[in-house]
Amino acid sequence: MQYDTHQKFSPTTLFLHWTVGLIIIGMLASGVYMVEQNAYWVFSWHKSFGFIVLFLALARVAWRMKNGWPTAAGDYSALVHGVAKVIHWVLILSTLLMPISGLMTSVLGGHGLSVFGLEVFAQNFSVEDPEKTLPINYELSKLGGTVHHYLGYVLIGAVVLHVAGALKHHIMDKDGTLRRMLGKSI
């Protein structure tokens, strides 16, 4: 198995970074679109991809723990390293907490979860009224929804800062950071 080096990132790192990153960006966009446009027809896709990205994010965390954090391509101040570390931690934790909080909202709200039509968690229907869905735990479902909502904005900010940082590294610093993320050597 190939690991990251200072000169080049491994195929595993590249696959997990870009797959999780692109799905998360799509999830954020679809979430904002659903809420802003009341386009709840997107909801089943949003939940399906959210469930899948949870496992990819878990694999990414496991890989990061095994492989370690990448070394900086350039020589930067402690402040710049500190800001980068905070943004990376926010990204890593958010990619786990967003799907977990979404699952809490849906499953504990009694709505269940289907992944592309395959039932993973059944809906919790009322015995008296089979058309009515009953929450399993209303308080935890609402907590999940609140976390999901506000963390979405935090994650949008972190993604914007992450992309801006990558562009700064590439355009201003010319240090090879973006080249490594594109599978090239520096």
C-alpha cells in the first residue's frame, strides 16, 4: 500500500479527498436548494448520498489516522499552520457529524432511511393511523436537525476557506500543495 510522501500524495488519499469533498459540496448545494426552494423531491437523493458519504468519511478518518497528516509543502508561520489545522479539523469532523446529524433527524424522527430505494431503517408508523409517522425520539431528532442546519453553514464556510487556501498556495505561494492534491509530484 502506498502512503503519502512530502513530494506526492497516495492514490488512496486522493480518492478519499476528492470523493468526499465533491459529494459534500453536492450535499451542501442540494441541502440549501431543498430549503430555499422547498424542493423536497431531492430529499431521498440527499439522504442516500448522505448515508454513503458517512462511510467514505469514516474511511477517510481511518486512512488519516493510519497515514498521518500530510506535511506542509511550504514553510509557513505557526499562525498559518494553526489556521490550516483548525480548518482541516472542522472539515474532517463536519464530514462525520453532518451525515450523523442527518440520520438522527430522519431515523429518530420516525421517517426511516432508504438508500436509493433500499430500506435501511423502516419508518415508524402509528398503529392507530398507518398513514401517520411517529417520532422514535422527538428531542434527539430535533437536536440532530438543529446541528445539521447550523453545521451546514459552518461546513460551507470551511469549504470556502479550504478552496481559497488551496488557490492561495497555488497562485501566490507556488508551493506545490495543489499539485499534490491533483496527483502530481512537487
